[in-house]
Amino acid sequence: MSPRSSLADAARTRERIVRTAVDEASRIGLEGLTIGALADRLGMSKAGVIGPFGTRDILQGEVLERASLIFRTAVVDPLAGVPPGPDRLARLIDAWIDYLADCPFPGGCFVTSVSAELDGRPGPLRDRVRAAVIDWHTLLTAEIAAAQQDSTVSDRFAEEIATTLVGISMAVNQGIQLLDDRSAAARGRRAMRHAAGLTG
């Protein structure tokens, strides 16, 4: 086997492990993620699973990073090229609700799940989740503030609206995942638009 083929195989193995770990962690939490369970699910040895990462902590960190990337790809990236304003905020809300309604994670919104899991457990993982949540709140608040330059958008404090939208998203995630409520996404979309003062 050539070195190039060997590197490609290693990259594919690493990708397979991370993607499977993301799915598992969305169901059972980051702390519940074990090398043994992953090895069984992947049909690999424990050494084969942990080898590309070195430690479980590093694997958990990569899982969190990948989940954050999947969220950004689904919710933030579609805004590229759309100028700041009410239309961009409306598109963000739509992409966010679509992400919740057709979630790429089997356990629902990953960050919502791990935030609840780790909020009372100090440590590096909690710090990373906290940083991801702060980044999202900062971006969301900036999008709301930019939209407020249009006089048709609610002039409540942008931070207050952002908090309301995050709360609605958590309720929508619960409605979909726990309550099997098929109307949760549509109701959440309307509630977010109303909270932001968007019309139409």
C-alpha cells in the first residue's frame, strides 16, 4: 500500500469514527460516549477507535467541533451573499427551524442536548460548549441588530430578542423530539418571526 493510500484510508477511518460518534453523542450525550460502545457499533477494536485521536477527551472535542460545523453549514452558510437586514434575519430563522425540523442528528439539536448535559459540570468540555453557545448568541444578536436598521423590525433590545429566539428553538426541539408534535416547527417559525417583529 502506498503512503498516499494509507493516509487516505486513515482519513476515511477517522471521518467514520467522528460521524458515528456525533450520532451517538446526540442520543446519549458527550459524557456517555464510550470507546467500547463506539468500537462495537463500528465493528472495530477499541485501539482502532481511539488510535487516530489519542484520548477520549480529544475525540469528544472533535465531536463537538463537527456538530458545530454541521449546524453552521445548515443555518449560517445559506446566508452568504444576503445583505444584512430583515430578509437575512428571516432566512436565518427559516434555516434554523428547517434544521430543527429535519435535524441531521438523530437525538435532535446537538448543542441544546449537550448544553443541558454539561451546564453543571465544570471542565474543558463545558468550556467548549459555553464558547460555542456564546459565539451563536453573539452572531444572532448581531443579525438582529443589523435587521433593526429597518424601521419595520422590533426595536426591543437585540439581546432580548436573541434570548427569546433561543428559548423558542429549545421549545421547538423538545416538541419535535420528545412530544412528537408535528406542528412544532410551523408554530416555532411563526413565534420567532413575531418575536423579531418580522412581517409576512
